[in-house]
Amino acid sequence: MIRDAILTDELLKFCGEIKVDEKLVGFADPKYFKDRYPEQFQPETYLTGVQTVVIIGFHLFDLGLDAWCLGNEENGSFQFVDQILVFICSRIRKFLTNKGYNSKTISYKAGLYLKETAALAGIGFIGRNNLLINEEYGPQVRFRALVTNAPLICGTPVNESDYCNSCNLCIDACPANAFPNGIYNKDLCNNYGYSNLKMVSKQTSIFCNACIQACIVGKKR
Ligand code: B12
Ligand code: SF4
Ligand code: SF4
């Protein structure tokens, strides 16, 4: 299959026009998911003939955007930054439709693993805090993905980085001690996070961010 450099450039240019930072847009080759994840987390499950997974990041420049609102029975709950990302995905899908390609936005929970997709697309590396770290913005980035049959030029997976070699700031900062022996434990994180939600209003709260805020990468942002 021949990948289309002109289409890739046009899409990146379009992303710039809708104010999505090029450093947070990535393209992952579905072949990298094959031996790594079960069927439910495979791009092909969501779009037959998929050629590219497009991953979009948004720099959380204000912590308020991280808030989840519990909503009501009619609307369900939503997160502010995620609503922005869903809107960006819909603009990109429209661009791809106009070029004659199919695409589908992947749901937040049941779909693809987002930070891993970003690492497979070359947007950054998985740090000691277990999160995707982008060189420009650090870990304070949130993601959404869409799958498409457009043959875009894909990035190179990033498997390691030197940043964390001599640093332990995120682990020291974790109020739940959720990194016993340096390995992330999701139950410890989950239990602490939900017992210590920062309430913004009656129905809106922010989960712990300590292992992000401690990170030195992207601090100038
Ligand atoms: C379930 C979930 C949670 C659960 C469980 C977390 C977990 N990691 O299991 C809870 C509620 C505890 C949680 C907490 C948080 N979460 Co959360 N969470 C998710 C969700 C929905 C799925 C995560 C998942 O299961 N990943 C897959 C498993 C396999 O990954 P893992 O075991 O964590 O990590 C492995 C891989 O990274 C792998 N690995 C290591 N190096 C490499 C390199 C490559 C190339 C690859 C492919 C893999 C790889 O090894 C790791 C260890 O096994 C994602 C959204 C999504 N759809 O992906 C968001 C997500 C991961 N969460 C996110 C965030 C920000 C948080 C919190 C900071 C809370 C907050 N304020 O939002 C904390 C941080 C916890 C931490 N330090 O990891 C962001 C991360 C953004 C980023 N920069 O990475 C995501 C992507 C959501 C988003 N909006 O963008 N989360
Ligand atoms: S989100 Fe908070 S509790 Fe979870 S690992 Fe990070 S610092 Fe620890
Ligand atoms: S705080 Fe240090 S060890 Fe933790 S993810 Fe950032 S660079 Fe790596």
C-alpha cells in the first residue's frame, strides 16, 4: 500500500487552521496494534479496511478543562476537554469525507488505548508516571482517536526515552504511593482519586493530577 504524503500534509495544514498543534497530531499504523492488544482494542474492529489511526492531543493549559460533570439522565456525564477533542475529531472527519475517505471517532472508554496509540504514532513516550509525555507539552495532554481508510504517512513508535533516567519527581509526588517498586498500580490510584475528588461544584469534579504536575518535561508551557 502506498501512503499519501500530499494528503498527510493537507490534513496537518487543516489541523493548523483549526488551531490544533501539529506536535499533538499523530498517525499510527494499525499493524503495530496486531500482536499487542485483544480484538476489542484493534483499529480493524472499528473500521473495515482501516489504514491509519489518527490521534489528536489537546494541551490542558487550564486545569478547569479536566473537570468531569456528572450531568443528568438525559445528557450523561462529560469532561470539558473531551468535548473539545470530540469536536476537533468531527472537523477532521469532515475533512476526510470531503477527500472521499471513511472515518470513525473512537469512543473514550471501550475503544483504543489512547496514550499507547500516541506513543505508537510517535507523539511522545510513556514516562515513569505511566503517562504519555510530549517533549513540548509534557504529560498535561489529553487524547482522542479516530480511524480512517485514508493512507496517511505514519509516525515511528517511541519505546523509550532518557528523560526519566535520573528523575523520580512524579513518583515522590503521588499522594497514594501508587508506584510500589516504581510500577504503577491502578487500584491504588483509582481508590485515592475517587476518594479525593476536587469538587468544583455540586456535580463537577477534578481527579488527581499530582503525577502530571510534578513532571519536569514541558514545564515551560
Ligand atoms: C481506565 C483509565 C484510568 C483508570 C485506570 C488507569 C490505568 N492506567 O489503568 C484510572 C481512573 C485510575 C485513571 C487514572 C488516571 N488517568 Co486515566 N484513563 C483510563 C483509560 C480510559 C484507559 C487506560 C488503559 O487501560 N490503558 C491501557 C493499559 C494497558 O495501559 P497501562 O497499563 O496504564 O500502561 C501500560 C502501557 O502504557 C505500556 N507501555 C509502556 N511503555 C509503552 C510504550 C509503547 C509504545 C506502548 C504501545 C505501550 C507502552 O506499559 C504500561 C504498564 O503496563 C484512558 C483512556 C483510553 N481510552 O485510553 C485514560 C487516560 C490514560 N487517563 C488519563 C489521565 C490524564 C489520568 C489521570 C492523570 C487522571 C486525570 N486527571 O485524568 C490518572 C493518571 C494515572 C496514571 N499515572 O497512569 C489520560 C492520559 C493522558 C496522558 N498524557 O497520558 C488518558 C489517555 C485519557 C485522556 N483523556 O486522554 N485512568
Ligand atoms: S493520578 Fe494521583 S493517585 Fe494516581 S498515580 Fe497520579 S499522583 Fe498517584
Ligand atoms: S517527573 Fe521525571 S520520572 Fe516522572 S515522568 Fe516526568 S521526567 Fe519521568
